[in-house]
Amino acid sequence: MKEHATREFYKYGKKARYFMLDELTLSHLLRDRNEFIEAGLPYGAAIARAVVKNNTDYVLEIGPGLGDLAIKFMEHAQGKVKHYVFLDISKDLIKHVKKRVNGMSVIGDAMLLPFKKGSIDLIICNEVLADLPIKRVNGKMINDGAIKAIRECIRLLRKNGKAVFIEVGGKAKRISVFGHEEYTIDFDEIERVLRKNNTRYERGKIAKLLGINTKLRFVSPVTQAELVELYKNSGMDKHKFSKIYSLEEFFTTFGNEKWLSKGYKQYLKKNARAIRELVEQFDYITIFKD
């Protein structure tokens, strides 16, 4: 697949009806109240708790997906945010989000943001950077698209504004996902670019930012292949299918279902993974405009 094909996929091929089952997104798995994030907060609410400290005029979310993050973000912010703006390259996703969330929707490119300099107070870019193009320099992959998007976000920020980027970290390499390719984000390289431009930033692990209990074990058919056929045979709806459960919550919710045999219960108790294995892949970097 050509490296520009990912943008073509999102522009023309990404559809809301896939219900985000075509790729792993941590924000989608944790979109509802759950036992993993401190105080049981949904992912979007935990983002709001972490980054919204004062009244904010304009929030821009780049790549809103189905709008789940925005819905819970705004519920938690409770009037602190005046305007919420969505931007996505996919017309289909924007159309879907407009039906679910009250806000301003814009079709546009993360690497060439259609907004005036110094017009945004807070930018959220959650699990988007990996979708942007890379370039090769002397055989090495560089997250060129991610760097361009970050520079665009810095241009948009008002004084005392900030931009939060969340993504799978690591040396830039290709990840195969349904219908397209993604690339892990070399946050060390991002840091070098920011230091060169004297930009203040904070970097860390998403578990710390959101208050995720990494000791809990989880069950999810999206991340555990051995569960896929079991879930398909159960007739479970898509909403439940794409959630993540703690082991205890899973048994409480589905323990009496006929499709969950005693033998399989024992298997899950023995083989359920710690959520740490999932969330430790995700880094965040917050950029501040002084």
C-alpha cells in the first residue's frame, strides 16, 4: 500500500457504520463509564478532567471519530467550554458527528488547518497522528505528517493555550490496520523539534494523565482474538462487542449467558491480560503556548 493511501482511506473509505471495529482505539474501548479509569470516568471525561482547568472559549478536536470523546468531554466540562469544533478529513464521519454532538463541524486536513492564527484555546488530537504520512530520510522513517500537524496546532493556539496529542509511541514503523496503514509516533523526534523551536511541552504516559489503574485485568474481543468467535456466536450487539471489560465486570454482566460455558470462564480467569499491556503503548505530549 502506498504511504499516501491512508489519507485516501480516511477521506473516502472510512465509514461510521464500521463502528470503529476496523481498528483499535483506546478511546473507543473506554468511551463509557468503566472500572479502569479513576472515579469510573469515561475516556472523554477523563481528558476534560486532565486538561480543562479554566473557562475556555474554543476547543478544537482533530479527528473526532464517532464523537464519543466529545460527548463525555462536554458533559464533564459542564459549561466551561463555549465552543467545541470538530475537524476531520472524512465527510462521512463529520456527518455522523453532527447528528450526535452540538458543535461546529469542519471538513479539513490536520496538516493544513483552516483556522486563523491564535484562534483556539485548546486542541485535542487523540489517536490521529499515526494516520498522517511519513517520509523517508536515508532509509529512516520520519513522522513528517505528525510534525506538520503539530506545527499547525502551535500556529492556532492563543496565548496560554495548549494542545494535547495522544498516540502509540515508539520508533516510527508501519502498523497494518484494516484498509490502511498507520505509523507509530517517534515522540523523541517530536521532542527534538519542539526544543529546537523553544516550545514548552510535557510528555508522559496516558495511564498517568487519565488515572488508569494498570493492575486490572481486562476482557475485550477487539484486542483478544480468541474471543471474537465467541462474541459473534453470542449475538451480542456492536456496542457491547466493542467495549472493554474488567474480568469481574465481564462475569457480572455475562456470567449467566448460555454462550459463556464454565470451561471458558476458567480459561478467561487464567488468561485475561493486564490492561497495562494495552495502555503502556500510548504516550501523550501537551504543548503550551506562552
